[in-house]
Amino acid sequence: MSLNIRTYRDLTEPDRSGLVDQIVAQRRRVADRLATVGRVVAVLSGKGGVGKSFVTAGLARALARSGRAAGVLDADFNGPTAPQLLHLPVASCTSHGDVIEPLVSAEGVRCFSMAFLVEDGRPLAFRGPETESFVWRGALEAAALREFLADVAWGALDELLVDLPPGVQRFQELTELLPAPPTVLAVTIPTVESRDAVRRALRAAMDQKATLLGVVENMVGGPFAGSAADELAAEFAVPVLARIPWHPTPDTWAALAGRLG
Amino acid sequence: MKFLCVECDRQMQFEERQLPGDGTLAAAFRCPTCGRVVALLTNPMETQLVASLGVKIGGSTITPQPLETVRGMVTTGRADAFTDDGKRETGNVPAWSPEAQERLARVPNFVRGMVKRIYLDYARDRGIAEITPAVMDTARTELGLEGM
């Protein structure tokens, strides 16, 4: 005998668990926290070693020096470097009620990073079943990103730069958590290999309806040959916002900050 | 995740949650019509997956703490990552029994401040004057504080 069983969406009575409501509340908390942030800029490359964190920090410092309120969310949880690049000493974080205060650099950049939370020299490790940890680890890192967005007192910012790790997974998590897709700043080095990796990442960003700000070419004038930035800019119809030499000066970063729009 | 009493064709309601402490979870649901109770039993992997989403089966009756998932799950946290909550206590602040203080002192420093805040909020909301190990056990079960 076949049972006539109502399906999930047929059951609409309120339930104390309210798992969907809990998820909705999490998203609302992110939106509320970022209501005072003018723009979220995802610093993306899809490629490791091109200098995303270096560019993020240089840009944030220049923005702050020019009088704009800037923040850096270090989303590279397994290799956080933003505090060092912003010349921020690791210090205790203070919680006030339902928020954690970010640390603020001497130039005024507000920053939050896993480096503030994890012991020096230790990997980011989570409590949980040791086997098959790949099943839940990604979800926990996404939860950490959500909490960094929602629980840090970012305050009124013109730009919140999100320093992403290599690949596009964290970018996709970011896009799902935000009330609207972020704007994207792509970082590449001049090589063909970097161009190809960044192209994939930018395609992923476009698939998520993100707005592309432009391309920054890093490590220009050194041993890396190629024209990745020009080719990506032409392909995606965006400007090359800066070509960062091996030894950039404050003027280099100020020019980039000025072109950010 | 919902449960249906097929015989009564009624959505079952969450009743209570139990955390045996081995990573598994038991959640009981009752049919509002016939009173039948069924238990959802999750293995450590399933428990972890739910926890990773930052949600609690059965919900929570107190306000989430900032960075609650990170602070509750990271095992390599800095002992000095957080200073004590800057929020000033007002009104009747529950006391801690010596046994409860001793137990709290065994919680890793990385998460201790948050755990203390959760137990204080729990006790205050219920008009409990003194936090004892028994109160902590009850709160842990009611609030789903695995590992705290």
C-alpha cells in the first residue's frame, strides 16, 4: 500500500527549530551590519602568488590616507597576512554586546583577520570528526566568513576590501552571503598563466552578476613577461587600473586609489 | 528538516534535544494530535554539518554571541584572542558556585568569555540566582552547546 505523504513544502506549521528562519536571520544580520558600508570590493585573482593581499593592503592604506574610510576583511583564513601588510600588531579583540571591534591601523584602516584569532605558527583547525573532514570544513569556513561580515563592527566605511584566497570558492560564498553581488577588483601578474587563471575567476564573477571594477597588474617590470592585464581588460571591457612595479611608492597606491571610482 | 506523523497527517513539533557528549545528537519531536514521539539521531558527521551552518535543531532561546561559530569550533585559537566583554552587567547578576567556577576555568581561554556570557544570559533569562554545574548541564542541553 502506498502512503499518501505530504511533502516538505506542504508542512507550514511553525516549528521551534525554524532552521530556515535561522538562515534568513543570519543573512539579515549580514545585510544590517553592512548597511553602513558604501561598497564591498572583492579582491580576486583565482591564482595564488600574484599579490592580492599586497595590493589589498596598499590600496586600503592609500584610501585611508586620502580621507576615505576603508576596511579590510582578510578572507584568507588559512594564510592570513593582512595584519602584517597593514603594519597592525596582533592584539586582543574586544567584544561589545553583539559585536567584535576590528583592529585599526595607524592610518585608520579597520581590519579583521583570522590571524588575530589563531595561535602563531598553528594551522586553523576545527573541532569535529577527524575523518572525512572535507565534508564539513568548507561549510565552517563559509560560516566564519559570514561571522566576519556580520559580527565585526565595521561601522561607516566607504570601501570594505575583501582579500580573497586563491580560487573562486570563497568569492562564491561571499556573493551568496551579501545582499547584492560585490564589485570585483582583479589582480594579475603579466604572465599568460596568470591571465588564464584570472580569466576563469572573472567569468565566475560575471556568472554571479558581479560588477567588474578593473584589473590591477602586479609585479610589473621584473622577470615576468606578458600582457595579461591588457588582454583581460580588452576581453572584459574594463580598465587597467594600475600597473604595480616591484617597488611601488605611496604615489603608486594613491594613483590606484584615485582611479577606483 | 521536518517530521510528519503520517497516521495523523500532522507536522510533529520539536520537543527536546540531548547531547550525549560524543558528537552525536538526539532531538525528539512529538505529534500534537496523538502524542507519539520520534527521535532524530545524528552521527558525529551529521551533527557537525548542522553545526557548520551555524544553526541549531530546536532553535535557541538566547541571542547569538559574536563569532559564535568560530569561537565555538576553532581548536587552535589564541588564548589572548579576546578581552572580556566590555558590556557592563546591570541588574541582578547571577552568582557562580565554586564548582561552576572550577568547571568554567577548565574551558579553553579562547572560548571561555563567550561561554561565560552564554551561561549568564541563560541564568538571567530564567531568574536563576546561582549558576551551578547542574544549571550548566541543563543549559548545555537546552541550548545545544556541544563541547562547552
